[in-house]
Amino acid sequence: MESINMHEAKTRLSQLVARAAKGEAFIIAKAGKPVARVTAYDCPEAGQQKRIGFMEGEFSVPDDFDRMGQDEIVEMFGG
């Protein structure tokens, strides 16, 4: 993530806000130390974005999923 010093952020605020609105997050630093992270308003917060299990209940996996096409596979590879 890009780090921008405080003076530059004050000088280019409108440009930086436009970038954040497009989804580009950045950090504002003072004397080289991170002070604030700037992201789009509707961007999920860190730790809020859930990936595992996000489609739970949306579909079902057949009980024989691991055996589907087994006969065709055996036929193709001469088992």
C-alpha cells in the first residue's frame, strides 16, 4: 500500500480522494510514521471481509460427488 506524507496529502487532497473512491487505498504518514489509512467509504474494513463459507446454503453438493463419472473414468484409463 502506498504511503504519502502529510504535506503531499494536503496539497493533493482532491486527487487522493478521487483515487480512494476508485478503490485505491493508501496511507498518510507524518515524519515517516503511518498515521491514517484512507479507503473508499463503502470498502469493507480489514477483517470484515469473509471468504471461507461465504456461499453457505447457496447450493448443495451431491452425496456421490466424489464418485461422479467413476465408470467413465475407469473406461477411459483402462482400470
